[in-house]
Amino acid sequence: MRSVGLLFCLLAPCGLFAQVSYERILRAESESENWLTYSGSFRSQRFSALKQITSENVAKLRPVWVYQIKEPGLIETTPLVVDGVMYLTEPPSSVTALDIRSGRPLWKWSRTMPRDVRALGFPPVNRGVALLGETVFVGTLDGHLVALDSKSGAVRWDKVIADNAVGYAITGAPLAINDKIIVGTSGGEAGIRGFLDAYDAKTGERAWRFWTIPGPGEPGHETWAGDSWKTGAGATWVTGSYDPDLNLLYWGIGNPGPDWNGDARAGDNLYTCSVVALDAATGKLKWHFQFTPHDTHDWDSNQIPVLLEGMVAGRQRKLLATANRNAFYYLLDRETGEFLIGSQYARQTWAKGLDKRGRPILIPNMDPSIEGTLAYPSLQGATNWFSPSYSPLTRLFYVPVREMGAHYFKGEAKYVPGKEFMAGGEQALLGDEAYGAIRALDVLTGKLKWEFRLQSPLWSGVLSTAGGLVFGGTNEGSLFALDAETGKPLWDFQTGGPVRSNPISFTVDGRQHVATAAGFSIFAFALP
Amino acid sequence: MSASFKPDVFVGGRRVVSALALLATILLPGTAALAESPISKQTSDDRARGRRLFEGQCARCHGMDGAGGTGPGLNRSVLGRAPDDQALFSVIKEGIRSTEMPAAWQMIDREIWQVAGYVRSLGRTAQVRLPGEPELGKRLYETKGQCATCHIVRGRGGSLGPDLTEIGARRGAGHLRSMLLNPGSSKARDSSGYISFLVMRVVTQDGREVRGIRINEDTFTLQLRDADNRVYSFRKDDLKELSRESGASLMPSYQTVFSPAEIDDLIAYLASLRGER
């Protein structure tokens, strides 16, 4: 037995269920054998420094194991991997720990949902967990933030943080920063007032709350007519990014409510459809940038803010790059929020362009109407919650794109707590009239370097690697690898189910793996 | 390809076959399906209320007019998950496990029936009096038109084209006429919005040419069915040429085959096919 134990320690130097200290997450980019946080690192580049799998050998990539999800539902989880264990979520809000060598479960935690649990305007999904110390953190559909023991799945604490009865729910992965767990909520189609919270990782006590819609007397409150701010939405349902040097947290804010009829909420509707930079210690707003003022197309700005450095307008800057649901790509100075560059990356018919401050120059009469208004992109946007990737090697920003238009209809909505509050709808142009693409943009200019066209508008994120590859997945069930420099397809594998997840990479016994969810399963791949 | 195969992109006429097979199995016990549906007693006010509820709560996924969005199109007479009205009520009330379809806990039963009634109205053509003679049309279908070479009615016929057993419930007379005179003008889509029976032509790297109906397609592969009902599977990177012939059809036009009166007869026959077996 001793020799087996010794061998095991050699294979996994830290042992199963090791501590995930905050310092390790801070340095996640230099620990590429693991995947410690939702987007790979606080910079959210979803880039892996692993380079065993390359453009030369990727054609030989083979499945190593498949884990079949036990709960029915859509699988949008991004697994985390640390020291031999993969932590993933299953719908609606369960957590499973797997042995990454075998794909065999080590433990599972499930929460029985109340029968009347509300998922208003979105499917009952979960996108993943956060790890810190010996604890796994997960948000639940019924509005709880739960801390689980990473060795057993036992509950350390369980806090109700949002009232599901009025439409709040948690679908996004929390983010662990220092000693805090940052968590946002869904509910943008239920007339919530959005917020982003920070909780003490040890006790579950709330450290701060940032309301995404300013209350009376606060700056920005004047951008809401009458009492519309009370039901103005602004959900925070996708995980944000963090700059530890500036101690700023960057988080995307969702659409205003009601979605398709803005008559009762005249004004820019801050901070909906914006990215906010918050002091991570206090939750106080440092700056904001609004991509789509007074949105009437449901173009949430929850897309991942990607942090990088680069020379723009004559000097080296700390940058924030993001491809927005509204079809424009933006480069901001992340110290100040200054708009630097904006360019269209997908078809859009609602703005003539962006002015020098990045505000859209609107094309008249593109709002939803009673008879229907044709506009691009569709309500699901030119991209959505699934992650982009940035490779510091190619300096390219890879965006999963949805090329689809829609007829937008304006309706009426009366706010009723716990009911949908949308006031209209869309009829999307489907099938052969729509398509998907992976587009590679020059990160500093937004100019298109290459495109790989796909059968249908995507619901899957991308991963870029130091092996010169971009991994992604399609609605029709293919996982694929593209040459990161040229977009040339080099490998694909039919999983049998739609891919609605973000790929990750890690090592098992020093051997690079790529894993992602597809259909009702998690697939792990490696070279033979 | 078996009738129960349910590809995620395109299924041509096959989904109808599998849906009807499901209908048959559900009807066998003869319980709920035989009870009178509350939909039959609904008023136009119920229907209008159902429409408003649909637009507020269902349209985000199923599209404003029910033609589909992220959810499937519901403007068809046979819904795979809801072969009868009681099943449709249950789908709306309880949702569908393993899918994005949620339970409508927020609606009372009466409202659910109103929505169900509206959904049913999306897929039903009205039975109207037509000028032709169905019996004459049936004879033309079986003889001069040779329609059964490619189409199934009540289980009999060829399977290249769509099953016509319930075509009269799915399509109005105007659509049937344009299909007979100009088959390539079809705007029919499957529930994911893909053009049904799209004609595609491919040339392989070794020069082999195949022209046929798209069965299924994804980014990397293509499955076609040629005019002889042979199925082909291609990887797109093995193809030298790939083209879509939108506006084309493997079905011939009957403009010059039938007289105008015969066309009326055939339409009357097709319109009479409303799912009876």
C-alpha cells in the first residue's frame, strides 16, 4: 500500500482535494495544469499556456472519458479542475466532483428545488462553481449561495441572497476574490432591480451590494423616468473579471426591463447594458461604460470583459476588450473607462456607428413596433453569455458569433411580482437565413483577421491555447479545433448533442487534456 | 434512416411519420384522448386571450407568431410532444424535462387551455369547400399523376417526398396549388427554420456528382437523398463543389400534366387528407 500511496503522490504532487489558496488563483495563468476559475484567470482570456496539443498533432485527438450528466436539462457548465478533481454543475443547481483520470464521480451535491421555482425568461441552467480554500461555491436557481466542503460536498453554509419569488435566480458561476465570493443574479425578464453581491467566504456574511440601478439621490437615477427604476432589471448573470493591481472588479450588466417597450422608462437607463468597474473591497462604482443606452432589443451586456495590456493611442495601457451582444467590439481603458476603439464585428442594422465617445449613432425607427421591426442582430445578440478567448501569442480576440436577424414586436406589460415583464417579443430569422462563425479580431483594432463559418448561430464559447489552436463547439454537436493564426479547421468530433458550454484545458499526469460539455455529457480529450 | 431518427437540423418529411406513430401509440389506451377537449368549447375571446398570453410568455422562445425561435415552431398540425389536446395542456403546465421548456406554474388551468387553443389554431387550416371532386382527384393521384411513387398516404406509397396522410390539415388549398404547379416555390421549413426538401448538388474531389434533397447538414458533414431515394453521406472537406438550388425541387410541375379542372380535383383530394388512417 505504501508504494501505491507514494506513486500517487508522485503523480499528483498536491494530492486530491488540495487547498486552492487565493494566491494560486491570482497566479492561475502560470498553473496551466489546472483550471482554477471560470474564465481560466481573473483576466478572463480563456487562454491555456499548454502546448502539447498543436496544429500538427490535433488531428489525433481522442476522447479519454465521457461523464454522463444525471440530471435532465441544458448543460452550460464550465468545469473547474484542481489537483486531480473536476468540479462541475448539473442542472438545475447540483455540483459534482469527478476524478479527472477516470471521469468517475467522487461526490455529488443536489438541492431539491421547490416545485414553483421561477426561471423567468431563461432556461434553468447553471454555468459553474467557484473554488477557494477547501470550499466550492455555487449559486442556485432558487436564489441561494451555498458553500460546500470540497472533499465531500457537505454544506458549510447556505444563504438566501435573492428572492426567487419575485424572479431573481442564480445561473452564473461565482467568482472568488481574496476572501470574498462575488455573485450576480438573473431576472432581467422579471422586472427585478439588479445587484451584484460580495460575501465573506468563511461565514457567508454579506460584505457589500452594488445595485445596478441607482436609487433616488444617486448619480444615474435621473436616467429613469418616474418609478421605472424599481423594475428596471439590469441583471448580473455572467461571471466578471478582476484586476488585482487596481483592485477593480469588471462586471457586465443586463438589459433594462421591460425588454421591448421602453416608453415608460425614458432615459439612458443606467447601468443597464453597461460594464461597471467596482472597488472590490467596497463595491463602490469607480466608472461605467454604457454600450447600448435605453436598449429596447434585450441586448444584455453580460459578455465577458477580457483584460489585457497593449499600446493604444500612443501609450501602453491596461485594457478591457469585449464583444458586445449589440454587434460592436469595444476596447476600453480599464483604469478610467475611457472609450478607445469600437468596431462592428457582426451584421447590425440599428446604429450608423459609434461616436468618438463610443455612444451608438442610432438609425431611426429600429425599435420594436406593433407590426414588427426587422433588425440585426436578433434578441440573442451577435454573441451572448458564452466566452470569447484572447491569445497573447497571436494577439487575436476570438469571438463566437451569431449571425441572425429578427422581427421585433412591441407589446404592453404590467409589472406583477414574480411574473415575466417583457412587453413584446421577436420572430427570429432561423434556419438557412442564419449562421454562426468564429471570428478572429485584431485585439487592438477590432479588424477581422479570419472567419470560420458554422452551420448555425453559436451557443458555445471558445478556448485558445499556446499550441496554436482555438477550440469550440456547434449546435449540431461537433467539437472542433481551428488553427489560431488562420482559422483553418484541423479536427472535429461529433458528440451527438448540442454544445452549450465553454471548453477548458488541464493536464492529467502531465498529459494535456481538453474538456467541454456537449449534449448531456462532459467529454475529455487527449492525444493517444 | 429509420422513421424514429430525429436529427437536430433537418428531417424533411420524416418527423411527421414519427409523430403520427407516437399519436397512434397514445391513442391506443383510449382514455384522455377520447374525452372532449375544452378547446372545442372555446370562444373567440378565449382564443384572443390565449394569443395575448402566448405573446407574453411563449413567444420569446417560440416566436411571435409561433413559427419558432430558440424553441421549435408550433404552427404545425402535429406536435411531437403534444399529439392530443390533453398532452398539449400537460406540456404547457408541466414543461418538458431535459429541455428549455419550463412549467407554466404562473398560469391557472383556464389560461393554459386558452394558450393551448391558440397554439392549436396556429397549425390547423380551416376545412373549406373546394371546387374539385375529391374522388376524381384520388384517381388522378393514383394513376395519371403517379404521385404514390414518391408520397405516402395512409402508409402506402414511396418515401422520397413528404407523407401526405394529413397534408389537408397542414396546408391550405392555395399552398397545395402552388406546390402542384411550381413545387420549387415551397417556403416550407422544419421546426428549426431550415428549408424543407432543399435541393443540393455536390461534386466530390474524385469528380462524382450527386444532386438530391438535403436530409441533414452541419458545419462539417452533409447527408443527401437522391431522386432514387439513395442516401449519401459526405464530409464537406471532401467536396470540390457544394451548391444549394433554392427554388428547385425534385418534384415535377404538374402544370402541363393536368388540366385546370384536374388540378382542382387533386387539390380537393389532398385537402380531404386530414390524418385519418
